[in-house]
Amino acid sequence: MTTLLVTVYVLALSGLGIFGLLGYVTLWYFWRHRADPGPAAPEPAAGAWPRVTVQLPVFNERYVIRRLVDAAAALDYPRERLQIQVLDDSTDETTSLASVMVEQMRGRGFRIDLLHRRQRAGYKAGALEAGLTEAEGDFLAIFDADFQPPPEFLKQTIPLFVQDPNLGMVQTRWGHLNDGHSALTAAQAIAMDKHFIIEQTVRHRADFYPKFNGTAGVWRRRCIEDAGGWRDDTVCEDLCLSTRAILNGWDFQFLPDVVTPGELPTSISAYKNQQARWAKGSLQCLIKFGPAILGDRQHTLLARLYALIAMSGYLAHPLLLTLILLQIPLLALGYPLTSRLMFFSLLGLGQPLLFIISQQLVYPDWRRRLRHLPTLLIITLGLGPSITRAMFEILLRRPHPFIRTPKGAGRPDRGLARRFDGYRLPFDWIVLVELALAAYGAAGLVLALTAGIFGPVFLLSFCLIGFSTVAWLSLRE
């Protein structure tokens, strides 16, 4: 029994070590490509700007719909070459609010349409595919409801497509509208910055299967159609389409200096829901495209391995839960976890190092912002049960509906927002698992200290703090 438990422990630790090693690989390639010149292209002549359709997929977004349509209308682009689509699947008053906004914008001379679907078939992917059939543009800019594109967005992205006929997609960096709202949003901002400033730079410049992030980007219509259009067989329609386009030989570009700010989830329930959905979608795409990526001779073996490990990144959560659950059995059996396992701990520093570097690269006050890094690590650990459940639902082929992330809760009238129960996520029984794991961590901590075995103390303490914090925040909401 001891041998079996130790074998499982080492395997789980080795798996986590791979994700840590990926952090060091990412850092190495970022260092190699950090000074690469960014893409640049001259603006087309005054009458040569291509037709662009701006797509705004929304579902029950009454708090942000006005802001979204105003931002789309403020885009600096020849009005006769611009079409705006509000792709509305709402079941509340968002539709009537959007209708009023559309009529106002039409009165100001904008070519804007409201496409309302009564059946939400295919969720966001279905809405984008339906909009594609009505779109007039050769290029499609997509903005989720909680994003605010800067006015110069199209003039910073469209010229790249005009210059390079094989360019299929341009992604811009996400900024943050509300990173100062709370410690939770500040922690999320650190995680997002690491992904965009470092990971996306590496993916695009080293050609490690770059991807679209679902919003704040522009697609060439011909690329979407060549890749098979938007599909709803995963809950990460963005990663799905990106992978198909890359496998078909299209090029992508990432513009780290073009920042499109968006809203971060302001509640732990919304954040858990968002991360669980992303975990599901990543695993679905790993299962769906794993063989094709492995057999793709357009990319190096390292690029293929990088893509596969990145798609499986959320597996770190069940692996970490496995380590935690093995602590008490190994303590009870008196098995000492040797210092040789410290090698894996050093590998685990690869990802936190990227968090620190990303803040240093962008913010003059990066040291002050890093005070929220412990919060990020604690919250990330506490998300383990909900993410692990989400991944098992995929493996067990359970239904996986696309659940929206509530937006607008960070507004000054958030007290009013709380009264609209339709926008609040229901109570999730996973909080009971979080409480049980917090108690498990406390019991293991007492056992370790009583036995004078101090190796597991850090992990068990981290377990107690992480799960109890997330459970408390969930119950408080």
C-alpha cells in the first residue's frame, strides 16, 4: 500500500513539475523574442479601407449594453465601411435597451443591426455563426459585452491584414477596467497580465500555436470560413476555431501595445464559473485536436508539445488535489517525504516567476501590485474542486451548458445589481467540498506537527488557507 501511494504521489508531483518546467521554457523563449520588432503596416489610402463588421455578442447584459454600443460607435473608421452587429440572445430587458441604442445610432448615421435570437442554440458560437451569415465585412472585430475597445482599435489592426494576405487573426492585449475594485480583481489582473504579456507573446512570436482569446481581436472572414466556421461542440469556441485555423496554415499576430480593457469578475462565484468553463473548453480541445496537433508537420516538435501541455494546463488542479489528499495517509504510514523531492518544488516556481516578471514589464508600481500575488495563489488553490469537477464532467460526457459570467457588478450601483436575482449564480454545492478540504488540511497539519514531521506543513497550511478562503467568500455571497 505504501509503495502504491508513494508512486501516485511522485507521479502527481512529476505532472506538476511538467507545468512548472513549461514556465521556464516560456520565460526562455520570451527572453529570446522580447526584442523582436512588432508587426507594422502603413495605413491604406483614404478610399481603400476594407469593409469591417464589428460583432457584439451579448446575453442578458443590461448593465453594460449601453457602454458597449457607445464604444463600438466611437471606433475611428470610415463610417461607410463599418457595420455593427449586436448579436443578442437575451431573455431580459437587454433586448429592449439594445433596440433603443440601435435606433439612436441609426439616427446618427451608423449602419448597425440588432440580431435577436429567441433560441440560444450554440450559445456564443451559435450567435457568431448566425451573425456571420448577415455580416457584410471582409473582417470581423469581436468584443464581448464587458470590453471597451479604444477608438483607434481598427486603424491599429486592419492595416496588418491588408499587408499580409495570409494573416487570419489579430489579437490585442486585454487591459482591466476594474482591477482596483477588490483584492480578487487585483489578483485576477496579475494572472491575465502573465498570460497576455508573456505567454501570448511567446505563442505568437515563437509560433507555438497562437490563439484567439474570444474577444478584443479581429478575424479575416475567409480564414473563419476556411477553418469551418464557428462550432459549438466545445465551450471554448475561440480556442477551437484558433486551432483549426492554425492547422490549416493561417498566420496570427498579437499586438501587446494595443490594449483593450475589459471587466474582471467581481465575485468568487463568477470567477469559479469562468475558470471552470475555460478548464472544460481546454480539455475538450485537447481531446478533439490532440492527435492532429501531434501529427502536424507544419510546426516543430517543441511547438506541438507546448500546445498540448498548455491545453492541459488545468490538469494541475486535480494533480495538486491528489498531492493534498495523500498527505494524511503518508503521514499515518510514517513515510518521510525525502529532500530529493525538493527538485519538483523548484520546478514549481516557474509559473509564479512569470507573474512577477509580467508586472515588472508593464507597471511602474509593480512592487505594490505584487502584494496581491499571495491572494492569487490562495484563490487558485481554492478553485481546485470546482475545476476538477468540471474536467470530470467532460470525461464522463456530462452536459456542459455555456454559463455566462455576470458583468456590471463592479459598478457604483452594485447594491442595486444584487437585487436582480436573474444575474446571480445559484448556490453551488462544491462549497461543501471546499469546507471538507479545509478541515482535511487542518487535520493533516495537526497530525504533522504532533508527529514532528515538518515537510508537509507548508502544503497543508496552504490547503487550509486556500480552501477556507474560497469557501468563506462563496458563502458570504
